[in-house]
Amino acid sequence: MMAVAACAAVSTAVAQQADPNRAESLARRASDRLQALQREADQLASEERTLLNDLRRLEIDRQIKAESVAGLSAQSRELTADLAATSARIADLERQDLAERPDVRARFVEMYKLGQARYLRLLLSTSDLRRIGRASRLVAALAQQDRDRVATHQRTIESLKSARVELEARSRQAQTLRAEAERAEQAAAAAARTRTQLVADIDRRRDLNAQLASELEAAQVKLQATMRDLSAGAAADPPSLPLRPFRGALDWPVAGSVRSRFGAAGPAAPESAGIEIAAAEGTAVLAIHDGVVAFADTFAGFGNLVIVDHGAQTFSLYGDLQEMAVKRGGRVDRAQPVGTVGNAPTGPPGLYFELRVDGRPVDPLQWLKKR
């Protein structure tokens, strides 16, 4: 392939008398392509505006979710602190209960010894009947105090245990909500990163679009000068259009399915610098763009090979041809036959097609029309 590139690099264009009809045809083609580039630029601008609006919404959404995460985290910390305090209070009461049990148990034993009447017997055991009223009140107060202490102690423990259960449930719920909010925040951040990358990609495409439009506008200026010279009867160089502005809009050199893709291992090299298009033997192979034939001869590994120089270090290569319809140094127009499909080295008929930009192979599928 280095030899092929060398042959293409040393190609020379042969000056021919410009054709007014051809110049007008190229001018129309340039105008049509400029309009297509403008539509593409408008579409890219619209997509970018949409993405930027999405980014603003996502950033607001992400900020709201971040604040939600912060609030839920604070709530979770508060619940954890309350749960720890409640657990500590329950533990204190249980220790207090354990400490008071001997005394309470002893009092219950003494009351049991008095029999079923309990406090009545204690009352009747008073020797001084004049103090019976006071003893009665004392006995009643002691009985009520015992009941109140037991009931209050039990209610306090039950209340604290209930509060702990509620706090544990609220803590679990807060942790679940915080995890959901964190996932939502991460999803919003990831979506924002994706859209930021898309905006950057659109910016690159818009820059390329502007560059291609600028190249095409410069070519239009030259075409207009050529057409003025032709109208005045003066000699003019053959008009031409650059290849780069037609990226993604080039006609296929032959109809057929792609049998071998760019970069895949193939007969020409460990990694193919072009593509192989399956087509019937003898099918016409057409030039994808205007240019000058830089090479038209047999070349090892490519059979009959035609290389068309499109200017500015851009070349198209047509290999495995059965016949060649052009000669070196001749000018070809877009869609002009350069030869016919022959047999590929692997056997079945097909066309080997390669495209070089700045002297380097590029994937032709990125330059040919989508189908």
C-alpha cells in the first residue's frame, strides 16, 4: 500500500479547457451541498439547544436530589442519636429495676405472710385503736405506692420499648429513602455527564460542518471566477470541487453488499485499508467524485487498479477491476465509469474500494451515503 500511496502522491493533473456546462453543473452541486450542510448545521444547533435545556433541568434535579440526600442523612443521624438515647434510657431503667427487685420482693413476701387480707391484717395488728385511722391511711398509701411504682415502672419501660421500635422503623425507612435518593442523584449526574459528552460531540461536528462549508464556499468563489472567464471568452483551468465537504454524501462506486469492512483482515493486508463490495462481474464501477486519474495499471495484490486524485491529498482507489476505462492523466467526472468489476483474490467477483484523506486510509462507510 505504500507503493500505491507513493503513486498517488506523485500524480499530476493535466490542464484541459474548461467546459461551461460542467462548471454550471459543479456550481449547482456545490450549492445543493451547501444547503445540505446548512440544514445539518441547523439540526445540530437545534439538538444542542435541546441538550443544553436538558442539562439545565438535570442540574436542577441533581441539586434537589443532593439536598434531599443531605436532609435525609441529617434525619438519619438524628434518629440514630435518638435511638441510642432511648436504648440507653431503657438500659438504665432495667438496671434500676434489677437494683430495686430485692426490696420489692421482700415487701411482697411480708405482705404475703399476712395472708389473703394483706393490708387488712396489717391494719388489725395495730395495738393502739386510737391510731387505727392513721394506720389505715398508711396501709392504703403503702399499697397504692407499691401498685403505682410497679405500674409506672412497667409503663415507662413499655413506652420506651415502643419508642425504640418506632425509632428503628423510622431509621430503616430513612436509610431506604437516603439510598433511593443517592441512586437518583447518581442517575441524574450520569445523565448530565452523558448529555455533556453529547454537547461536546455536537460542538465537534458543528466545527467540522463550518470547516467543510468554508471549503465549499471557497470552491464556489473559484467556480464563479471560472464561469466569468468562460463568459468573457478567456481560457480557464478545469473547475473542480473539494472532496471533504461531501463526507457522508458520496455516491457508492458500485451497488452491492459490503463483504469485507475497513480494518478487517483481508487479502491485501493483515488489516484492510478499504472495503470489498460484492457485485456481479462486469458491473460498471463509477468515480465517487471529480478528479484526475493518478494511476491506471496492474498492481500486485490489487489486480487492475485505478487511483483518482481529488486534490488536497484526497484519493479514491478502485481495485480488482476486470477492465479499466480510464488512463493516467485523464480527468474524470463524478459517476463516470472508471472500469468494471472483476474477480477478487478470494474468488467471488467484487470491487476493492479505498479512500484516502490527507494521504491516510479512512473508513469509506463514513464518507459514502447511508443506505
